[in-house]
Amino acid sequence: MHVSFLPPLRLRDTVVANRFVMSPMSRYRAEQGVPGPDVAEYYERRARSGIGLIITEGVSIAHPVATDRPGIPHLHGDRALAGWRAVVDAVHAAGRPIWPQLWHQGPMWNVEYAGGRMGSALRPSGIWGPDDGVISLRPDARAAALRPSGAMSEEDIADAISGYAVSARNAVDAGFDGIAIHGAHGYLIDSFLWAFTNRRTDRWGGGHRERAEFGAAVVKAVRSAIGESRPIALRLSQFKMQDYRARLAETPDELAELLEPLAAAGVDLFDCSQRYFDTPLFEGSELNLAGWAKKLTGKAAMTVGGVGLGKGTGSASHIDGSQAAVDNLTRLAERMDRGEFDLVAVGRAVLNDPQWFARAYNGEDFLPFVPANLDRLT
């Protein structure tokens, strides 16, 4: 393995043993929201491969319409917290730290999975997304989601922020070493950041800086709930589930206006999701989203997108069957050597093979990428 990936990195009291991180990826295997022994084994196997940090799948915060599928784990309730303690203990026994990713689906609630749950999706301005977006959703799901709904009230906003704080405190009680917050892909925080879905004229909307205020309020609430010793990561993306072509910012100045309030609120690590890690963000620079986040804020940044995988030739989708396992770590190391980012998150490749990091470390060939394998997620 290239020496760029080997040094540890300290984020507050978390020491990441090397520069590779298991990226959060949904599994839907927690019966009634409770992670069982199989979940503990799943994360432990990947921790024992040597990867530096585990970030869990998206975990439902304490809010009635945070997540839709019954198999999404919760971070509230005695049984769920007991299940997470067992997961944390297993990962710690493997010598690695673990953070949960706090998740509120916002406009995407009950869209991909229309399970008949009661309630209404939270949308900043009642808008789901464009009617011509490039998506991987069923056309009928988009048609239903496009129906306008009411904008979030001040009470709705306060309740959602409180849900993040409650679950963050629960995570500390369960032994987690830090907190990751999902602020990307068109979910709740991202729908405030995105001008298309945030048309508000109050303090939660307006220009780029104002649209960041909800995310900043969430980060501040989480920081207050967990104290100063544990780090906070925030996932960001340009693309959305509602439109893979979407962009939060067209220029570095616009991106700075979005990121500065989030950094000031207490983000320690920007987790920057894009389809492929080597795609430049703005014309005239090779920097990707993580590179720009680090440059503009001075905070640590993590890149994610296509590590260990070739570029797909199929249509936009979560799991692209046209991709193949490839060793693109040399290109990745070149960017890390330039200081573009500090950490590398690996998602699908690590799901496909629990021993992916060990193979990378030892210079072994990667296993073929088989999307069907991800149905098992062992």
C-alpha cells in the first residue's frame, strides 16, 4: 500500500489508524429498528480487516418521519441502544473506532419505499425536486413525490433539530466515538442547502449562507449534546436523489458561503460524496469536492466515490452493474500526496468484500465486483 494511506489521523479524541474509512451504506437489516448480532458481526469483520474507521449505515434519528423502511436501525429506544452497544463493543474489540451516521430522509421519506407509514415528509418549502431530474427512481414514485406539500413550520424545524440532538446523545451513551451527520443526496439537511428545494424567505432560506443555517443549527445541537471530545463529520454532495445533475454551488465563492457557517458551527470533517473521486468540481481546477471543502474551510476532508471501482457505463443508479473492480489507488494516492484531502471513504468495494482493505494493504488483486453480492451484505 502507498505510504500516503498509512499515517494515523487524529480528529479530537478519535485516532483513525490509517486514511481509509468504511463509508456509510444502507442495509435495511435491523428488525423493528434494532441492530442484532448479525449487524455486530458485519461491522466487526470489516474492522478486523484493518480499515481505519467504521461509519455505520444511516441510522434513524428520534423523529416520527425520519426514515421509512422498517429495517433501518434507530438510535432511540432501549432495545435499539442495547443492540448498538453490542456493535460498538465488537468494533472496539477489533481495535477500531466507530461513528453512527445520523439520518433524516426529509423529502425522500416514503419515496423509494412507499410502506404506507403515517405522516408527511418534511420539506423546507413543500417542494420535492425537479420533474425532469436524472434519477434512479421508478417514474411512478417520482410522480407521487412531485405533488406539492406544506412547507416546514418553525415547530417542524425545532422538532427535527431536537431529534438529531437526542440521537447524538444516545450515541454517546452507546459508546460511539464520534458522530457523522447525513447532509447530502437530497435528504433533509441537503434540501435546505439546495436552492431548488429551499425557497424560504425567513432565516432558514435566501442566499447560500442563509440556506446553510439549518445544517449549522443541527451541528450546534449535536455538539451541545455530545461535548467537545468527540468529532463531528458532515456528509455533503452536489448530486441529489431527486436529480443527479443537481449542484449546490457553481463557483468556489458560492461553496464557501455554504461551508463557512457549517464549519463555524463545529464540523471537524467534511465527508464529500461524488460519483467519482477524480471528477473536478469547478472548471479550471483539478480539485474535487473534498479538495475544495478543505481549501475553503481549513477543516479535514474525506473523499468518497468510485474507490476500487471503474467508471460505469450504465444509467445513473446506486449500484451500477457495469462497473468492475479496479485498482485506482495510485491516482488516489497522487491526490492525497498533494494534500487535496485527508481521508478516503470506501463504500461498495468494502461491502462487496469485507477484506478489501487487507487486500489493498497487501497489494493483492481485488475481488470482482458483483452487485448481487450486496444483497447479502455479510
